[in-house]
Amino acid sequence: MKSHKLMRRNDLFIVLAACAIALSGCSSSAPSGIADPPPVVGVASVARKNLSRKLVLAAEFRPYQEVDIHAKVAGYLKSIRVDIGDRVKQGQQLAKIEVPELADQLKQADAAIRQSEAEVERAKDELQRSKSGHEAAHLAYARLAAVVKSRPNLVAQQEVDDALGRDRIAEAQVSAAQAAVVAAQDHLEVSQADRNRLQTLYSYTSITAPFTGVITRRYADPGAMIQAGTASQTQSMPVVRLSQNDRLRLIIPVPESAVPKIKLGSLVQVQVPALKRTIAGKVARFADRLDLDTRTMETEIDVGNPNLELVPGMYAEAAITLEERDNVLTVPVEAIERHEGKPEVYLVNAKHQIQIEPVETGLENPNDVEVVSGLSDREQVVVSGRAQLRPNETIQPKPIELSSAKGPA
């Protein structure tokens, strides 16, 4: 009796469990009647912009010109008037070299000039005396010759011949005196040239600045023996180093691929991290040849530095404008999909449905791409989540400003 009741109870449990499973299956398979919402997709509008492509390269500032200043003549450094950091003007005296023997030679040259001038005066006086003697001798001969013509037998022929001889001798003396004057004048010119040479060498004892700049190094102190900078057999020690820093050079290595786009006057934006400033500049010059090791071309940008805020050796980033296009249709670079090498975009039509459109692209920078054909102004394209989308699928577009988040192109 008890076993029969137990069997009936177990059968009841089995039936209830089967009913529960059936009910749960029916509830799960029953339709809810609510459709899934369309996916939210980030989109951007096709817009007109001024587009440019830039090449950003790092480099360091160098002085516009820099030179180690040597002495032209050997001697002892008598005085030096500048030190590191001093700003000097062109022609300003930097140091003085003491050369006592050169000063003595200059005095000797002055004495030689005075002596030559005295010789010239003596030769001129001798020429004047010779001319006076020649005039007297010539007049005496002329008188005797006139008497002989008027009264042939009045004067002996010997006297006429003697007068003629004295006239010719006096004429020769005039010629000799003239030659002596010329020789004395030549000797004076030689003495003056020698004195000018010594004076030029003596002027080199004063070392001056060849251009306006800043003293960046000092090599010698007063009393040091300075060798002449022209002595090729010895390594002469410079006195100071002078740098022109009111204008600096920024030398950047342009890669071979960008060389055809480099032009004189190309716009350059120079960003100086140390000063947190951006300075406008232009390409001033370039080597017009590639370095065979690096396959780059040295390109120089001149940067004004009137307040000397920039210091040679500072790092900077130069952004050279390679190409520019004004008022062109653009889309963010994220909107471009490449299928078998051909660009296309996911266009959102008026019904918020996806259409895959092939496009022709042009100039491109890190933020935007020029669209030459395939799109119109103010159309919307997908910029995120394209992998899950299908043609003609309905979406909910959400505008995203990608370029502004990245910064200006």
C-alpha cells in the first residue's frame, strides 16, 4: 500500500516538471513584439577647407656665421677687452697685440721716407742748376754763331767750337739731373710703400670684430704669446670666437622623396619647445644635392633673433609646407576605406542608410583627405565602426569632430 502511494507521488513530480519545462519553452519562443534600435555610428560631414601637406623635421639652431678670430701678426697679448657673453659691434676693438720690433721698423720707415724726400729735393735743386748752366752755355753759343754769320772773320772758329761743346755738355747735365730726380722719386715711392706695409702690419696689432655678434669663447689672457694666423707650419691659437646670433640658421635634412617639393621661399613653421613658441620662416637656401650616405638634402631656414631669445644649440621642429590647396572638399582620413587599393567611403544617405561609394582622392595630411570626385559638400560619411555595417543598413548617425580634436592640419 505504502509503495503504491510513493509511486503515484513520483509520477506527479515528473508530470509537474514536464509542464514547467514546456511552459518555459513556450515563453522563451514567444515573440516580444519590440524591434532592436538601429546602431549608433560616428559620422563626419564633407566640408571645404584650405588643405596643406607639411613635412616636420627636427633640427638645432646654429649661428648665422661664426669664426675663431686669429692675430695677423705674432706678439704678446697686451690687453683683451671682451669676455664670454659680451655683445660687440662690427669694427669694435677686441684685443691689442704688443710687437715692439714692429714699432721700431715703422720708425725706421718714417726716417727712410724723410731721407728720400730730402734726396728728391736735392735732385730737383741740381736739375735747376743744370738748367741754368745750360741756358747760359746755349746763349753764349747762340751769340757767337750769330756773329759768325754776320761777320765771318771776326771770331775764331775755335771759340765757336768750344761754345758749342759747353752747350752740349750743359744739355747732358740737364738730362742727368732729370734722371736723378726720377730715381730719387722712385726711391721715395719704395720707402713709402715699405712704410705702408709696416703700417698695415702694425694695424693688425689691434684685433677688431669682423661683424656684429656675441663672444662665445675666449682662448687667451693678457701676456700670452700669440702666433701669427698666417703661419701654416704652426697651429696658431685664436684669441676669441665670435658668433652672429641676431639671425640663426636651422639646417634640416630633407628626405629624397620630398626634395622635388622644396622651393626657395617655401613657408616654414618653426616650433621651439624650450620657448613654447612657433616662429614663421622661409626656406633661404638648400644644397641642391643629396648626401650619398643619408639620402637627404641639407636645407637652411633663416630665423630672425633680434632679442637673442633663441640660443644656438636649441632644438626646434620645422614644418615645411610642401603642397597647398584652397577651398577643396575634404573628409577625415578615418573615413577612407581602401578596397583592393581603391579608396571608398561609407556614405549615409537621406534615409540614414549606408551606401558604399568609390571616390578619387588628392592631397592628404594627417587629419584630412582631399576628395576630387565622388562626394558633394555637406554629405555625411562614416568615420568609425565600419566593420559591422552592411550596404543599405539603417543607422543612427552621431557627428564626430575628429580634425579639431587632433589640432590644425
